[in-house]
Amino acid sequence: MDIERSPLARPFPNAPQIAGVTPRVTRAGYKDWGRCDLTYIELSEGTSVAGVFTRNVCCSSEVELGRQNVKAGHARALVVNAGNSNAFTGYRGREAVEQIMAQVAEHLGCAPEDVFVSSTGVIGVPLPKDKAREGVANAFAAAECSWEDAANAIGTTDTFTKGAVASAMIGETKINLVGIIKGSGMIAPDMATMLGYIFTDAAVDSAFLQDLLTASSDTSFNCITVDSDTSTSDTVLAFATGKAGNAPLCSFDDAGADAFAAALNDICRQLSHLVVRDGEGAQKFIAVSVSGAVSDESARRVGLAIANSPLVKTAIAGEDANWGRVVMAVGKAGEPADRDKLSIGFGGVWAARQGLPLADYDETPVTEHLRGKDISIEVDLGLGDGRATVWTCDLTHGYISINADYRS
């Protein structure tokens, strides 16, 4: 399947090395493609870990084991398989994951529970254990690779490699964060909505790192949607090696904790936006901003109802300022709303205020806005102080073509 690069793509950043993190890639041959599809990232002793995982009840063994093992708070390695999700594969799928964990654990001299595994691709086909075993062995001997190589190797229908960087000062110590992510379709917020990995040289207690990642996810990964479908394999993991030498962060009472939290928020926001920008068939990046809700959570739900509406998404694809479709989506959200207090706008131009179309509404600037690549929809419910922004993309013929041919 030949997929054109998304017109919303962003260049891969100049990502620094993270002390205590060694990425390698190799070709396991999970699919008939001439590219690396197994990523092995070795982590130094003492690395703390936090994770958020899909709530899809048909999740993979990788998710089940990762959710269980992250509770211990430490990690030594990550393995990511691309081309086969190993989901809905029963005991054979679990055996494949446990085999990888044991193989890496023996190589590193650590516990299997310190090895995290993710897989992405077609559902319902057991991960071939022979290919996995050989691929992991080859990864041990592979040369250290760039972050861009690692980001490319974890992709499936992605049209561009996705990465982000951030930094912060903790006292006199500069700490760095690098993140890579894959995701293009089967994207809907239910934590998480793709495979994403964040690495930092900061020293951060695992429990505090978990709190920070969960909070960051709620305003980033849980606020994006491409097609309203939550994958069986969705995972976001954050690893902190402590090699920067800062005093360990254990709570917001520690100096520098606020700065680190802001950097983590920044990198999660960057990564989540990249996934939307590579939405299958996407031509436009859409921000839906909801204000005046009874709560922030209510605002988020209203925003997602709009962002997941095929009628809204196709209207944006057709560059049609059909604000009636936004009204429809608000009304079906199941959240408090009052027709006679509702205001709708595009690109900062209000089309309707307090339940009525504006008498002097000029659609010309709105039409011009919709011809661009970055689109904004504004909704004011007029009920309270709750607000939220969610991000999505338009729905085009390209989405149908990509998914109709996915297994071929």
C-alpha cells in the first residue's frame, strides 16, 4: 500500500541523545516490507517508568503485562514490534511476549518484568515467535541508531516519522526529554491513543512520574481523535534514567518539579498533535475550543462530540462553514447545553451568538479560513466556566482508501 506523505507533516526535530538510553533497530520481517520493524531500546539501571494504557477491553497481552509491570516503577528495556499488534491472539500471543521479555532479561541480567513490550499492526494474528526471537537477537548486535530511525521503525500506516523534544532547568541542571510516537488511524482518546515513548535524563521518582504522565495525558493524548476508534494496543510510557544528576523529583514540593512538569506537558502536547496531523487521509488540522461549560470535563466531552462527528469533519474537508452541524454535535453530546445560549464560530469569527445567527454575519473570512490547513472551531455554551480544547482532522476519501486496503 503506497501512502502519500501527509500535507500536515512536520519535520523530525534535532533530538539529543539521552544519557542512559540506547536505541537500536532491526528487521524482524513481521510483514513483507523492506524496512526495520523491531525497535530495541536499552535503559540504564535505576531507570524509573510510568505508563498509561488503553481501556479497550480487548487489549493485547503486551498491554496487560505492561499495565501490571509498570506498578513496580523500574525498567531496563523496551521492545516495539511493528506490523503485527498481537492482539486477540490468546495464549500464543502471551507466550510470544513472555518469550521476548525472558530473552531480553537474560541478555541484560534483569528481571523479565523490567522489560516492556509493545506491538502494533494487524489484529488477530499471533506474533511469530521465531521471527521475534531472531529479531531480538539481531537487535542486541545492532549499532546504536538515531531517534528518527527508531521513530520510523515503530510506524505502520504513518506517513512521516514523529518526534518531539523539550528541556527544563532543575536548579543548575539542564534536563532533556525526547519523545517518539506512532499513530495515524484507530485514534480516539481513552488513554492512550497510539504508541508513544518519552525518555528523559532527569531523576524522577516513579510514583511522581506516574502522576505527572497521567495529568499530562488528560490534556493531550486524551484530547485527540482521528476516527473515534480506540486501539487494542494503545500505550504511552515515560522513562527517566536519572543520569542528569539532579536531586530526584518526588513531589511538587521539590525545586524544579514545576519546570519538569511543564516540559512533560509540552512534549505530550507536541506528540499528540503530530498524531492528528498524520490522521489517515487528513488534509486539515482542526482545533475545537469549547468554553462556557459547566465543567472542564463537560467541555471536553462536548468538544469530542464535535471532533468525532463525520458530518462536521466532512464539512471541514469540503471547506463548508456549515455551523448547523456543530450545533447538532453539541446537542447530541449528552452534556448540559442550552440552545438559546449557544454561540458558534470559525477562525475567530462568530457565526451565531446566544442561539441566533448574527444578522451581519459575513461568511467570506470564514470561507477563507477553511481553505487553510489549520482550522479552529469555537463554541461557547454560556453556562459556566468550564473549558477544553480537543484536536482532530478532517474526514476525506483518503481515510476510506487507506483502511479499505489495510490488510492487502
